[in-house]
Amino acid sequence: MIVVEGLKKRYPGASHSQRAVDDLSFTVQEGEFYTLLGPSGCGKTTTLKCVAGLERADGGRISLGDTVVVSDQVFVPTHRRDIGMVFQNYAVWPHMNVYDNVAFPLQVGARRESKTSQRDKVMNALELVDLGGLEKRMSTELSGGQQQRLSLARALVREPRVLLLDEPLSNLDAKLRESMRTELSLIQRRLGITALFVTHDQSEALAMSDRIAVMRDGSIVQEGTPREIYHEPADEFVASFVGSTNLFHGEVGASAGEGHVLVETPFGRVACATDPRVDLAGPVAVTVRPEDVVIHEERPADAHEGRMNTFHGVLEIGQFTGASVQYRVTLASGEHLTALSGSREDLPSGARVVVELPVDACRVIRRARPAADSSDERDASPAGVVA
């Protein structure tokens, strides 16, 4: 449905190595919810703007369905692309009421709607986003969540084939953001509309997407389902950016059986699952998610002594977060590990513990390359490495 091939975009003053988008290619299938995820300056918003026609690409080709909208010879303006767009700042007109905001796209452009058709489509769009009965209210009298739903209704009223979403939930408070992402996912699935979503929020991307493309320095680092991205990161950057993780550098020692290797780390030898994408001859990284780490209270004759991937340590602190407890453990080597456990567990600070890293939860991944400078976006920096 959306095909992007070899897309290039460089802003004035940037060198060849500082392209905002650098030979980017991906395909979004019809009815799919596809997310561009990445930190500030990775090129995700620039890519969305090129698909929308709000930016002119320096090279490449973009197709929406059977229609080529960008190529060396073609540039279809935004209003002639079969798209709806939802912006981060809602972009509702404060001097219009709810009805007029939603009706506006039907009143402009080459294809005008009759007043009866307009009303039917507007009321259907308002019902779809749960704003039925508020059509006479001024847009400024709506809450933040209602304004975002109004923006979505306006994008959907023309029944576009493609919905473009530019961080539409980032201005909402945490609880409303969680509620709205569920509503948005349900509406998208109910309509079967193709959606291209841009965000730097990993939890949004994981919860809402059919597929995710993790971007860095104008390129896609990894593409896959949310579970693949989270549980099978391609490299150190993806592992640390998407969620929290324990991350350690090391060198591969020997094989530990089919599909597993032993890695020498600063705190000892760790058996890990291998990945065909990783060159085991050079430096590697080991990642294990905090929820996979198991903490055992140390006992005088410890039953875990000598077991693979078990290490002694001291529990520094446990932080109760409601749904879970986050523990920080200092290993005998001085390295730190973070573990998550159920909210009813309550281990005391200072307790001597044995940390177990399940073999299949430990993965060998590529070491990350240094990031390049870029200047097209201003999101939060990547975070989440626990080491």
C-alpha cells in the first residue's frame, strides 16, 4: 500500500554523511499499522513528511497503492494524495466548532461533497471517535483527549486509504495517552485503514504496531514485529533503545552446544543464545531483559552453586512501582544488574543473593557503532541501558 524506495533527503548545510534520510526503503502492507521508531534526528518525521508531500525528497520513489506520488519526474501535491494526517499538536481550528472542524476537508479540494453527504460523513466520523453529540461545541471547549479525537475524525472523514500519524499522543498525560492508544488501535483495525505512525515512545510502538522499523541516522537498523524487535534485537542500539535491558560487552569464547556460545564478560562467563546476524569473531555485547533475571536469596549451602549463568551479589535497593519491584544488584565483580519481580516480592536491601540469567534469555548481539550528528528532529535521546 505504501512503498518507499531509496528515499533521500538532505537539509541545507548538511554533508553527504549527514543526510536526514539516507537511501531508505520499506513497504507497508494494506491494512497494516507500521511504525517508524527512533531517537531525535533519526529521520522518521522527515520520512513521514515526504510521504505526506510536506517535504520534497532529494531522491527516491514513493507510491501510495498504484499511484506514484514521488519520483525523479513526479511530485503529487499533498491535497491530491489519498491520505489523512493527525499531527502532534492536534492542529484544530479554535474559531470553528467541532462540526465545522471535521467538515472542512469535505469543503475544499477538487471533489466537493453535497451538504447531505457532508453531514452524514461528519456525523459518522464523530461517532467513530466517540464525539457524537458534541458537534456544536467549540473546539477550544474540548479536553486534550477530545481534541486529539477531533483531529483523528477530521483525518478520517474523507475516508482516505492511508492514515499518517505524527506523534499524535505525545502531548497527552500518561493515563490518557494509554487510553487513546487503545482507542486509536481499535479504530484503525475496525476500518482496516493503512497507517504509518511516527514515535520515539517505545511502549506506544510495541503496543500498537503490526511491524516496527527502528531508525538511526536516516536508515532502518531493524524491521520486525514488536516481539521480534524486543526479544531479538539486531544490535546494541536496538536492545538499549527499545525498553530497558542489562547490557555487557564481551568476547566469544567457545560453543556451548547447538545455538549457544560462551561469552567472557566483566563478571564471568555467560552462556547465550546465538544470532546468525552476529559475527562471533569480534567484540560482541550480551543483553538480558530485567524481567528475565531471576533473584534467589543466598543460603549457606547454596543449591545454585556451580550452575550455569548464576552469580553472587548484594541487593542494593528494591523500588516498588505498583505492578512490579525493580531491584538493583551489585555483583562480586562490581558490575550492576537490574531485575524485575512481582509486586508481592519484598527482599531487603543488603541481602546476599544469587542472580540467575536464564540461558535462552541471554542474547549475543552486535556492538553498536557511534552515532552520527543529525538535526531534523528534536525527540528525547535514547535511553534504557541498565549496566
